[in-house]
Amino acid sequence: MSSILKTGLGKAMIAIVVIIVVIIAAIIIGGNFDDGSDVPELVIITRHDTTITSAFRLAFLKSSYGKAAGYSPEDINKIDFKQVTTLQGWLTGLGSDSLKVDLAWGGGPTLFNQMGDAGLLKPITDVELLDIANASVPKEIAGAEMYHYDKQNKLDWVANAISSFGFTINNDYLKEYGLAKPNTWEDLASPDYFVGTDINTISMGNPTETTSNTRIYQIILQKYGWEKGWEILSRMAANGGIYGGSVETRSAVIDKRVGVAMTIDFYGVFAQLECSTCEYIIPENGSIVNGDPIAFGIKSGNELGAKEFFKFVNSAEGQAVWLSQDRLPVNLQSFNTTSGKQRTDLKQLYDDTIANQGINFDESLSTATEFTMQNYFDAAIVDAHPELKAAWGKAVNDLKSETIDEATFNSTVSNLFKPQLTKDEAIANNGKLIADALTLSSQKNTWTSTAKSTYTAYTSANIYNYEKSNENTIRLIEHPQQLYEVNYFVTVCELSRND
Amino acid sequence: MCMTSVQAKKESNRIIDYLKDLKIDFKNNPLKFTFILPVVLFFVIFLVIPTSMVFISAFRTETGAFSLEFFKLILGSEKFIDWGGDTQSKWLSVKRIDKPAGSEKWIILNGKNYGVILNSVIIAVLTTIFSLIIGISLALFMAKRDFIGKKVVSLLILVPLIVPPFVGGVGFFTMLGETGIINEQFLVKIFGVRIILKGIVAMVFVESFHYYTLIYLNVYSSLINIDPSLEEQAKNLGAKGFRLLRTITLPLALPGIAAGSILTFILALEDLGTPIVFGANGDSIAKNTMTYYIFQNLELNNPNSINVIPGDSSVIGTILLLLAVIGFFMIRKYVAMRSYSMTGKGRAGDRQTPKASTTETVLFYIFYTMIFLLSILVHIGVIIRAFSVGPEFPPNWSMENFNFIFSSANDVKPFVINTMVYSLLSLLVIIVFGVMAAYAIARFDFKGKSVFDALITIPIALPGVVIGLGYLVMFSDSAVFDVFGAIGVNTNVKLTLDPFVYPVILLICSYAIRKFPFAVRSIFAGMQQTSVDLEEAAQNMGANRSMTLATITMPLISLNIVAGSLIAFVYTISEVSTTLVLISDQDAGTITWYMGNYAANKISIFAALGVLLMVMQIISLIFSNILLGNRSEAMTGI
């Protein structure tokens, strides 16, 4: 060592030493090491974002519930949130013997139902906990169940926060393009919302990338029925564009790149806070309330900690933390706390949410079609989007120029956007598509190419004027020489239905 | 095609002889193996096997049966390869848009959708062409003329390197987006025109103004290494101007041009950040690129499958890998370690760079200002967003976003600390293995040296997504050891490679592997420039090889080690692809993970974190520039 020093290490070697010292210091500052207290860790798997988990962690540790579980406000590292975003991660995490997940919290009913089906949730049978849940969580809100029971009819999750689904509008944008303020999903499917093939008036998420937008599309499919629902979704997508995940979908409306964005309520509230001309709208009789669950993990190793955290998040004090995160709590009492009284905006949203006539939403149907729906949307709408937009643009322009009348327009569009599979087929195929990636890929290919050829055939069929006869055939009025092209279009449409 | 017994015997004799040689070699020089074997083992475990796993899952079904169906499906589908491009999109369209407030002229630059595979290739090729045009023009002037402000320009040229494309997206939409500041505040107000960049054009634009620096650095270093007497002779024989450039200068600079352009091609091909940003903003062509496709389809919905990644993603990963590897082998001649000595021999002769005339200087500054402005628009956009609240213009200046990042109530700091810890730990791995590898190549002769050389330089060409996917396949469900718990220390640190349980060790290894070539090149350059005589002198005085390494070589090359490490650090702190693929645990999150997953909820916070990343990168770059001086070409690893 001394010989190394004698040769003169130079400033660069000192720099290396400094780097190593910084590493060690960083690890220590990083707080990976505990202070040695004996209270066991509380492990919570969640899809809530880090600002939410941080706020709840601090509030819990300061509360009497945290104290009852043996924690002090300094025990930040004892509350270990596993922020897992993938389904694979949830299955691995909740099933892991080494992780010993105590609670699952946040991620939506569908995810929790999947975890329940996989036997990864511990039923809530403790009388004290059942009483607390009954006292703070209503049985249902706006028609939506806030409790979920497993196949043995035991309670496996309870809702902890609620949200509605709707859209956020940018009033400036609507004014600039002269668009009327929308109130229903049908308003968004109107030809009025088509401004041009290069302009997206609406931002929609790709359901393969966003669970909240998946929910919105399921609502539309259940409210209007399978066929009409797909027509509305296709028309909306043709008026707008597909913007990936829910965050990007919302960013587009804040930045005034679109006039309307599909959003879950709290993203709407975030948007209102970031952009003064934005406004969240719950579509008239066209939304549902979602209860965001909390449940116990089957491998839980810290029963006391898990119980106290459950009690805390259901208390008025814990529920008020949701308000600080611009989210709607499930327990109305939270609005009576000191901080709750200040959030009149959220109280208003809560009242609107409850007052809105929710649709009769069938949760089982939603789960049974979900994977097929997401992938059909991805294949027939997202991957064929330019063609979809061009076909819709042609129909709308023909209508606006009075080349076709409204009845012809409606029947043409219904035909154009008719789904390639029935609801029953979607249910029947759901499991197979999940289990077999090859079938999924080839099915999606077929859906995309069929959709593209249907749209393209319509767009390129140079029909100036036609009407649909009672025999469901297309009859040319002014240009009989183009019969061939129309027949081609009909053939392609028919083939695509039978595929 | 059975091997005859004679052939088999010959073959086995050959292997036995080889092993015998190896044994003698090992006895004579154990240090050589101590240096080579750990590096090889590290690369085999964390690079060769994981990427091969992706390759394998492209050829099997959910149950594990061999199948070429995924390949057939992808290569035969228009979604992936569409030679004609879609019929609806256009490269350029000009439209009049009527709004109630008045009409606007929209100039839309887009591009067609040629399918997932072709789109990526087209974007990479066009990016390379545009980067070449900009990079070569700048390098020629910088290398051949002296002018006022040259030193400042040489630093400013590197500016695009400091904003990861991932962060740049926010800046792009703030400044150049459809409703960005340039359109809303200037073009529409003054000219009634809105210029909209979309699809292939937008991505080529963003990537070209990022990657031209790579071409510049490579071409510049080639140009200043050209022996001036060659150009002088050509001039004496009557060649001048364009002819001199075409027949002498550019051919001599070809190694730099080739290396820079293929590196740009590979990096543009494997870029995930840009497609994510554009795809997420409703751009259907950006979604149809290879990296975005893999990223979007990462989550396998079938928990019973033998494959962790869906077959079609594996096929795309394999294609990406093959394209990158082909590119890599095309430039291997130039990037191989041994050829580095060419640039390490010192500058070729003394030369006087002629002073630029006033006209030349003015023309250069006009050209460069345009390039510079276009390349920093994105930075300006990020900075505006970071220091203001909301999208309004003029911005509502505020420090609110930074207060948020550094406030105790919001858990952003752990991500910054994690980023530093992982980057520094991976640096430690890089330094240890880097010194061993560089020393082995510089000082030992051994069989398979060129394979070894290729092994440690190939990560330049390997897409992060592919490496990340490989890790998921290989290390999911590995054993978990609570080493610290066993000795009575409570910590969340676990000794495991299972990314779902504790992804940190894998992350550090992936960072080390991916950024290894950047640092090892600088270390190797140091070895090349250090005379072996000094080491031999020490050995003659009785020092053994390890002692010589510790007391003579290491101190002499320490500057290169630090400089190389800083370069690797610049790239590591902004690493996106393996980070997003591997981390599923909030506790393990880094800055880029936080930005990718949650900070995107609040665009201004995203931008503020981007500025933080940029500051960290600038500091590292300034340090490495000071330490490296003229040898800044080492930054690109070429």
C-alpha cells in the first residue's frame, strides 16, 4: 500500500476512493438498513402511485392505529409498499413465501377478483374487522357493490375509495373548433365531432394499456349493447385518436391537443387543477362507480400490522387522506374531518357521483369479455386507425355535403363498424386467447386485416350517391358503371363478417 | 452427414491439444486467467445466456414445443412488414383548416406506416442519413478551420447528448407540438400556418438532433488523425476544394464515418424512449415500431405459459438483436479494441489549422446556429415545463415542481438516491471488470482474443429491451437469500436475482453490462498509451505482475479509469429500457422508473425530474471533458 502511495496516486485515484465513499454513504442515506427495532415489517402490494402510498404511510405511522401495531412515526421503512404494475408481478408477489404480503390495496375490482380466483386473498372473517367495515363502508354506492364475496361466500375484499368514469373536456378547445359541450357518450360519437382526418378531437386510451379506459369501454358496451356499443366506440375513435395509457390520454386534453379525453374521475380532477379551462364530466346515465379494494394477503405474516392498517384506512381520519390526494373516499364521514371540510369541490363531485344514475353493470360479463374486448379494440380500432378515420371521414363528408341522407349515413356506418364477433363469441374465446399467444396473434392479425380492408374498400369505392334498399343490397343511383366497386365493398364486408 | 471416425478422432485430438495448451498456459501465467475468466463468466451469465433465452422463446409454444409459427405469423403479416405502406397517410400534406375564429394552413409532415419492422428500420436509416449530413458538415469545419469561439462551439455541440430522448419528448411537445409554443405563439399568430410533425418524420427529427453528435465525434477524431502530409501532397498535385474533400479527406475519414453511422443506426433502431413518447401521444406510427411493440406487449396474460414473454415479442426481440448484431459486425473492424491504438498514437504531425475567412465564419455560424437552436429547442421546452405550472404561455414561472421533488412529504428523493447508488455500484463492477478486460487485451496474448474482444464490446449493439426481457425469462423465481437477516441485520436487501422480489442486483448487472464498452474503451486507451517499458522495468526490479499492476499501471491509467467511469455514469443515470422492464417494486425505483411510471401523472414534475437528470449529466460531462481533453472520441466508445 505504501508503495502505491509512493508512486503518487494522483487526484484521479482519490476520485475513485471518493466514488466508493459516496456509494457507501448513499446506501446508508438510502435507508435500506433499519434502525434495528423489533416490530415486524408490514408488506403491502399496491397499484397506487407513490404520492398516495407516501401520504398514507406517514399518516398511519402518526395515528393511534400505527401505535397500536407497535410502530413509531420514524418507522418509515417498516411499511413496505410493493408497487407492482404487472399481473405477473401480483401473482408472484401475493403467492411468494419469502415476501409474505400482508395486504393488497388498490388496482381495481378486476385485478382483485383475479387474485381472489387464484386463491391469493385471505377471507375477512374477524368479527372486529367486519364490524368496522360495516360501519364505514356502505353496502353499495350508486348501485355498485362495495363488498365482494368469494365462492364460499366469504368476504374477500372491501372497497376503500370510489371513482366514477367519464371524460374531461377542454372548454377552450371546444370553443376554438365550435364544438358543443358533450354530456353523453353518444355526443362524442356524433359526426359533429369529426373535424378532419388529421385532427383528433377526442383522446382515447388503448385498453391493452389502461384499466380505467377498459372500464369505460365496458360501460359503453353494456349500456348500448354489444353491436351499438362497438359502433359508438368506433365512431368516437374515428373522431379522435388513440393515446396509449391513461396518463397520456389525459395529458392531451390539458395541452389542448384534443377537446375531450376519457378519464377516471381523479384524473379529471388532476386535469382541472393543472388546466383552468378543463372540466370533468360524468356522462348522463352513462357511468358506474368503482370501488377500489383492500384485501388481506394469503401469506400474511404480520397479522396485527395488517389489521391496524385496515382499521386506519377505513377510519374517517384515514379516509380523509384520500381527499388530500384528490380522490373520493368511500366513507362519507371523512368530509366531516377538519381537512375534509375544506374540500368542498370533492364533496360536490362525491354528491354528483352518487346522484348520477349509474348503468346496471354486470361485473361477471365484464370479466368474461375483457381480454377479447381489449385485443379486438387494439386490432380493429388501434391498428386500423388511419383507415378507420378515412372511412368515417368519407361518410361524414358525404352526409355534410348531403350526398347521402341521414338514414343512409346511419345504416352505412352501422354496417361499417359492425363488430367481427358476437358477444357470445367474445365470451367463448376469452379463455383461449389468454392461454394461447399464437392464437391471439393470428386472431388479431385477422381482425386487423379484415377491418382495414372493410374500411379501405368503403373509402376507395368511388360512390357519389347510393342508398340502401330494403333487401340489404346497395343500389347505385347515378353511377351504374361503378357497380363493380360497390359489389366488391359488399363482398369484402360480408367475407369479414363470416371470417 | 455423420462425422467419420477419423474426423472425430482428429477433432477430439484437437480439443485435447487445446486443453493441454491451456493447462500449460495457465501454469505459466495464472494471472492471465484470473483476469479473463471472471469477465467471461460475468458476460456469459448476464449477457449471453439471457439474450439466448429470448432467442429460444421465439421458437417455442406456450407448452414448450418447438415452433416456427410465430416467425411465420410475423414475417407474413402486414402489421409487421408492409412494403407499400398504408394508403391513408402521406409524407407531406398541406390543408386549410376552417375554424370559427378563422382558417389556418396546416403543413403536415408524417410518413406512412410500413409495419412494425420496416418502420423501425426506415427510422434508423433516415436518422443515420440526416445525422451524417449534420455531423460531417460540423466535423469538417471544426477540424479544418480555426475561428473565433471554436472552443465554445466544441462544447455546445455535445449539448444534445445531455437530454435523453425520453425526457426530450415533453420538450418536443411543449415547443414543437401541434399546439406547442412555436406553432401557437409564432407561426399561427404571424403567418397563419401550423407545422405538424408526426410519425416517421417526427421521430427522425428528434433522433437526428440527438445522434448527430455521435457522428460528429467520430468523424472529427478521424479527421484530426489524418496525416496532414497526405492532404498537402494532394494539394501540391492540384487537388483542392470539393475534389480534395471527395478523393482524399473523406476516404481517409471513412473509418470514423462508418463507425459513427452504424452506431447511430443501431442506437436509433433500439431507441425506446422516442416511440414511447410519440406513441403515447396518439401517434399510430410510433406505436408500430419494434421497441414499442415489445414494450407494450411485455405482460404475459397466461400465467401457465412456459415462456415469460409472449412469443411474438420474442420474435421481434430476436429480429432486433439480429439487425443490431449485423450492424455491429459491420463496424467491428473499427470498434475492436486493438484498432483503438491508432487514435492513441498521438496526433499525426504538427499542423496549423488555417484561419477561417469572415465569409466562411459567418456561413458556419448561420448553419450552426440553426442546428443548435433546433437541437436545444427540446431542452428549452423541458426547462420551461419544469420551472412553471400548467401549460399556459407566457409561463407561470415557479419553483413549485422542485419544491415538490425535494419536499419531505413526497417520496421522490429515494428514487434519486437509488439512481445514484445503482449507477455507482454498477460503476464499481465496470471498473473492476473493465480494468481486467482492458489489461488482458492490452498485455496478454491468448487464444480466442478476438472472441473475447467481441464479447465485451457487443453490448453497444444490444437493445436494452432484449436484455431486460432475457433477465425476466432467466431469473424469475430464482432463489432468495436473506444474507443480512442471517447475520441479524434487518434490511430489505436480499441476495436474489428474481426481479420480482429484489431487482437491484440484476439492475446493477444490466447497467454494468450495457455501459461496459463505454468505460472499458477509455481504460484500454490508457493502457495503450502507457509504455510497457515502465511495467517491465518494475518487473526487472523484482515486482511481480500483480504488484506491477497495482503500483505502476493503475496509477498511470487512473485518469482514464475516472474519465471512462464518468462517461458510463452519464449513460447509466438516464437508462430507461432495462429499468422499466425490470423494476416492479416502488422501493427499487430509479428516477427514470419514477418518470416512466408515475411522475408522468404530473407533466411539470416529470420535466423537473428531467432537468435534474440533465444537471447530473452536465456535471459528469464537464468532468469527463476536462479529464479527457482532446480524447473526447472515447465518449462514444469508438
